[in-house]
Amino acid sequence: MPDWSRTYVRYVEALNYRVGRFAMYLLFVMMGILLWSSITKIIHLPAIWTLEMAQFTLVAYYLLGAPYTFQLDTNVRMDLLYARQSPKTKAIWDAITVFVLIFYLGVMLYGSFGSMVYSFEVGERAASGWRPYLWPIKSIICASFVLMILQAVAHLIRDIAIWRGEEI
């Protein structure tokens, strides 16, 4: 494999590793928000921001962790036939399916980017009592789709290397 492909895979996976490790801690942030929500309800001073903030945190946790999960190959897969295949056959199937994934992620990125731009332009807010701006979470959604596309391309490069009998 060319040096640029090895460098690309190394940098993308290093970035997604760091982002994924950061995203893991968002679960604790969400737990803290929900704990605060419970405490304020007990003392009869409920905070109106906790539910939406917990939802935003969960979205960031889930979407920013997806490229890391894909990198570690711990994503959900139907192993009925796949597990019995040789590494080269698995790499061929992965290379075929990663094109479908990239197409899907491209469509999602296109839609989320348009939504994020709209959110910036009009100062879109949630329809709730707290009324937070939506551009921060929409920006995180767009960034996570970009990271996932980068990781899918890195995965494709790895699959091509395996198919050719090389390791990255």
C-alpha cells in the first residue's frame, strides 16, 4: 500500500480514537445531569434544562462514539455467514458494504449540513421552556458524520490491504 494510505489510516484512526475516548466520558456527564434533575425534583425546584441537555449529551455520546466503535470493529454485524469466511473474503465483503455505508453517511451529512446552516442563519431554538440554541448539537452531528466517513474510508483502505495480502 502507498505511504499516503498508511498515513491517512494512522491519522484518521488516531483522531477517532481520541474523539471516541472523549465521547465515552459523556455518559458520566449525562448521568450527572440526570442526577441533578432528580435532586432538583426532590426539593421541588425542577430544572427545565436537564431533560434536553441529557438528550443532547446522549446524541453526542452516541454519534461521536460511532467512528471509534467502527474502528475497533465492535459494531453489530450479522455473523451467520460472515464469521465462517476467510480474512480475504471478509475484506471483500467489507469493502463492498463500506461503499453502501459511505453513500448513506453522505446523504446523512448532506441533510445534517443543510439543517446546521439553517440553524446558524435563523438562530433556531428548541420549542421548549428552556429554548436552547440548536446549532451546537447540529454541529456535533455534522462533525460525527464527517468522522464516520473518514473512518469508513480508512476501513476501506485496510480491507484493500488485507485483500492484497498486506497489513496496515
